[in-house]
Amino acid sequence: MTPPTDSDTQRIPVRYWIWLFGAAVSLLGDLTMSFAIGWSATRHGGSVAGLILLLAAAPRAILLLIGGAVGDRYGAPRVLLVSCTAMFLVTAALVPATRAVGEPVWLLMILAVVVGVIDAFFLPSSRAMPRLLVPAPQVPRALASFQVTGVVFAVTGTAVGGVLVNWAGLTAAAAFDAVTFGIMILVLYLLRGTTTPHGSRRSGMFRSIVDGVQAAFGRPLTRALLITMTLAAGLLMPMDGLLLPLLARDHHWDAQTAAILIATRSIGVGIVSVRILVRGAFQRPGIVAMLGLLFAAFGFAGLSVFDTLPLAIAAAVVSGIGVGTFTGHILPLLMNSVESEYQSRLQSVVVLCQSLALVVMNPVLGTLADVQGIQITGVCLAIGVAITLIGLVALSRPVIRDARVS
């Protein structure tokens, strides 16, 4: 790495750390809730679990571009506050609902749709916040700090999720998630007026959406990164919510053991995030990100062949290191490739691409896991091969290989 410049050593503003606290607490609740929903869904089989995850991804995909335009138009903090309030009300209402009727498929389906709609507005504004709160050269470290904090909370969240699910199922997880969203609402209220307005109401909503899509796909680097991320997302993102719970059930492990397996995967992500936080990103982030995909492939291959829990945990950690290397370098590179005024719309396109990938891949992977002769171990091996090919093809693109830290 080259020696840090003056801009590299700027302090991350205090307002970012305040926001990070609220976001991390909210993440703790989200991970607990996500594990609870995934575990409840997989009780009904891989096909049903894939369908429920599809019902969450579909409305999110349909509304994301609108959500991104709303975030840039009215300001990400304001949209976040409304979204968190809506999630607080939903999770709070879920407590008496599950106590009354249990966890039937129809309730999980309704919950998936409602959460998907709210996420369409929450995610673009939430993902835009680091770029709006810190200078561009500090974005890799800011995102790394979120990932480091996220790893701690992820380990805690999935562990808490396993304990809560074993104790009182989805009811306890929903109550816990409601509390964390209440904390996030308080943090956003305290941050009012501390962020620089970044939106504009000079153009109509449709024109704003079109401008955002053009900013995302009209630039060679941004376009190449988006395509690579979309392909990788369809294979990597189902890991915690679908693949690892199904793998745990295939090995006859309980919910708490499955939660431990998911949590330890995050340790690998944390190792890479700490390195970026302390030393900064590598100067050739495109190359390093694709090498991360190749490393993640080894982890998936291990998950496909290891039957004992310690070896499965080791394979999960390896996959986490690869995924952390990939996301820790490609996300800041993508975020800094467009101006601040487009951040919510860029993030809406990113999440839309990821959601479309999940719309396709969650049902496919869930169904394949139920096929006799393939099962979940065969699915993990196929994913390892596929992400290896994605990484190699991306490395053949000069625009990715030549990309450098801003």
C-alpha cells in the first residue's frame, strides 16, 4: 500500500459514530429476526422457505427505485425515520399475533411481503448514510467500521436468535427487534439537522428515477461492478437465511447450533474488516475483491464435504473471509464512483439488482436442496464452482483490474 495522504488520515465525524451506534443496534434486532423467520420457514421445507424469501424480495425489488428516488428527494435521514417507525409497529404487532395463531405459513408470507415493502424505502437511504456523513477517502474505513461492529452484533444477534427461538420462537424475536428499532428511532431523532441535505426536488419523480439509473449504468466501472455484484449476490446472500439453516437441518443440528454456524461465518468478515479499518483498503480494490470471491469458493467447497461441526465452522469462517474481502473492497469502490446527490438512487439500484438475483435464486436453491441426489451439500459445491467462474471473468475486465482507491 502507498503511504496515507492527509485526506486518508482525516477523522471520521462524530455524527457518523452516533449513527453507527443506532444502525448496529438495529442490525442486532434484524439479524435476530431474520434468523427466526428463516428457521420458522425451513420447518416447512426448502421449497416453502424459498417461497417465503421470494415474497420478501419481490415487493422490495418492485419498489426500490421509487424508494431510492424518495431518499434523494426528501433526505435519507427523514426516510429512515419513517421506515424505522413502520418496522417498529410491525414487529410490535407481530408479538400478539404469533401468540394468538402461532407461526403458520400464511403469517410468515404476510410478514415477508410487509417487510419487503418497508425495506424498499429503508435500504437505499440506510446504505447511503456513510457516504453522506464522511469524506469520500474515508468511505472504506467507515464501511469497515460498520462491518466490524456488524460482526460483533452478528455473532451476538444470531446467538441471541438461536436462544430466543428455542425459548419462545418468533414471538420473542419480534419483541426484541421492536426494542432495537425503538433505539434507532431515538438516534435518528437526535441526529436531526446534523446531515447535509443532498436531495433535490427540481425534477419529477420519474425523471429522478431515470437519472439515477443512468448514473448507475452509464459509467463503465459502475456498470461492471453492478453486474459482478448481482451475479455474486444471488449465490452469496442466501447463505445465512436459507443455505446454512438447511445445512444444519441436513446434519440434524438444532436451532442454536445453526445460529452458531451462521455467527462464526461473520468472524471471517470481521477479520478482513478490521484490517481495512486499521490499514485502509488496498490500492487495487477491484483485483482484491475478485480474489476474495475465489477464496470464498474454498469455503463453500468445505461446507459441501465436511460433516462434523468444527470443520463446518472452519469452512464457514473461510467463506466469510472471502466474502468480507469481496464486499469490503467493491462496495466503497462502487459508492465513490458516483456523486453524493445520487447515493440513495445508486443504492436502490444495487439493492434492486441483489433483490432480483434473490427472486430467482432463493426458490431455485431451495428447490435444488429438496431434490434427491443433489441436496444442500451439492448446492454448496455448485455455488463454489459458480463464484469461482464469476471472479475469474471479472478479473478479465480491465476496468475492474485497473480501478484504484479514490
